[in-house]
Amino acid sequence: MAITAILCALLLTNADWIAEARARKAKGDAAGALDAFSQAARSSPQPAWVYDEMGFLLAVLRRPDEAIKHFEQAVGLDPRLAIGHYHLAVARWLRQDRDAAVASLQRAVTLEPGNAEYRYRLAGMLHETGQLDLAAEQAERSTRLGPKRAEAWNQLGAIEQARNRNPAARNAYERAVALRPEDHDFRNNLGLMLVETGDAVRGIAEFERILQRTPGDRGARINIAFALLQKGDYDAALPRLRQLTLDFPEMALVHYNLGLALKQKDELTEARKEFREALRLQPDMAEAYYTLGITAWQEGEFDDTIAAMRGAVEQRPNYGAAYYMLGTALKQKGDLEGAAKALQEAIRLDPTTPGPFNMLAQVRQQQGEAGAARELFAKAAAVKKKLEADQVRRLSTMGAGGAALPSRR
């Protein structure tokens, strides 16, 4: 029987092998399809699409290096094979060769500018690599080409959100939810954006809709409490947060948010306990260090403030606000040199905030440097004139803040 099978194989033509490969692929037999395509490739030179098919099957069989070689062979044979460039881009992306992946996908988009899928994938890659303006352009074109594709609108929302274009993000998320109302991730993103843009009531309503479908949805429950924090309704937020810490005791996020609510109710000792618990569970949570330090400051515990702010900047070296508070606490303790260094770092990280200039000016006064102090006070006044609106926003954010549980975007 083996000899008969060999003889039959020898009698198959190139077209027969390709037909056999397609049949096996249709049945989900990736290995068999690859063998058949390989037989065809051995018998005579093949068009580029055959090597692309072989690359796809190798990728399915988790042989990425061989897959990439076949995709490269395909586009080498036919540089205008858009699907080959697309497959090569995906394979390179999975191998963490991001720049090459983006270049391959850009080539596919150039060859087939009307392909919504190519633009959608390119937007995602550009977003991941921080090229937000280019990502937004591709995502917007993807939604034009496929206006009923909910995931494309959700992607556009995420990119616009990353660009701090919240009204555009909100509109995109609304389109995604309208197209796929059963998708909790899309509705969650919309709810969070509504809260972010000051419409906490509508945001809560979106989270409640999720709970109507899935009553125990953890993310929706956490985000309702977060929205109540943002809304300033601490009395309503507190019982929800306390219950969440009972239901999910290992979630740092809920302990942190409970700490914020307690802080706003002037239950400072209890708030500090929750911030410490959040840090026990998630030691790299810079916001918890920072807010713990602020709460310690309110209780006059300056050593604790210094320790917490040092923890914050250790976890997030570009945390300008934490350097500012660290410098303020060190000044209070009489460590003028340490305070000056921390305040200079705060100014370097964020020269648009007047507070560190004022505080450093006071330090220089105490050090007997009157001229330097005058210059710093003048700089603080100039900065304050330009950024009073921003200062109001920052102070309101510092008041409650909170953290939400985002969905996949």
C-alpha cells in the first residue's frame, strides 16, 4: 500500500497538489495542507500567493521563523502582494520586531488603501508604538471604510483618549456601544469616558446596564464606586467600597479607592490603613504612596510624609507632584539642602506649576539667598497667571481622584 501511495503521489500534477492543499485547509488540516503546498512548490516554481499560504499555515502550526521566511519569499516574488505584506507584518509583530511590522503593514495599506482591516491593524500597531497622530488617522479611515464595525469605533475612542481628545473619544465609544450594545468592554469604556468628561450620572447608568446583564460584574461595581468618588458623593461611595474590599480583599485598587473616600470624610487614620493595604498588595502603586503621604501631612506626620513621597518617586521617577511634596516636608523638618534638591527636581519635571517655585524661594530665603528667592517668587507669579485654570483642575483631581478598572481597548 505504501508503494501504491507513492505512485499515486507521483502521478499528481501541480494543480492536483494545490487543489488537495485547499481541500485540507478547508477541513482544518493545517499540517496536511502545508505538505500538499510543499509538494506543489517542489514540482515547479509557484506564484507568490502559494508561499504566502505556506507561511500562514506555518504560523498556525506555531513555526514563526519559517512562516516569516515564507512571507518574505512571497513578497519578494510579488512586491505588490498586499496580503503577503499584511501577514508578514502580523508575524513580525508577534516576534516583537515592531518597526519592521509597521513598515510591512504600511506597505499593505498603500497597496490596498480601501482595506478596512489593514488600516484597523495598522492603527493598533501605531497606537502601541506611541505614534498617536498617525494611529488616529488610520483608525478614522478604518471607521469610514467600515462604519458598522464596532471594534473600529472602540479603537478610535481609545486612541483619541490617549491624545487627550475626550469629546472625540466619547463620540467614538458611543458609536461602538450603539453598534454592539451587548459588549461590556465597549460600554465600560464609554462609562469611564462619561465620568472623565464630567457626566458621572450617565457614566453610572452605563455601568448599571452592565450589572443588569451580569449582576456580579466586578469591573462595573468598581467603576460605579469610582464614579461616585469623582462625583463627590462620598457617602454613597463608602458602603460600596467597603463591600468591595470584603468581596475582593486582594485587589489593591479597591483599598486605594476606599482610602480616598475615607480621606474625604476626614477619617484619616482609617484612610492611611487602606493606602498601606493597597501598597502591601501592589508595592509599585505610586499614587497610593503619594496619597498616603498627603494624608500623613494632614495629620502632621512629616516623617511618614517624607517616607511615602520617597516611595512615590522611587516607583515613578518623573512624579513631579511627589517631589514637590517631598521638598515641602523636608523643608518642614529643617533639611533645607534636601528640600532644595527635591524642589529643583519638581521644577525640572514640571516647570508649569507655581508651587515648587514658591517653596524653593522660601528655602532660598532661609538659606540667606535673597536674590535667588526674589527671582523664584517672580517666576512663580508669572507661571500662576498662565495656569490658574490648570491649577483648579489639578487640585480637584487631587481631592478625590480614584482609580477605575479599565476594559480591554
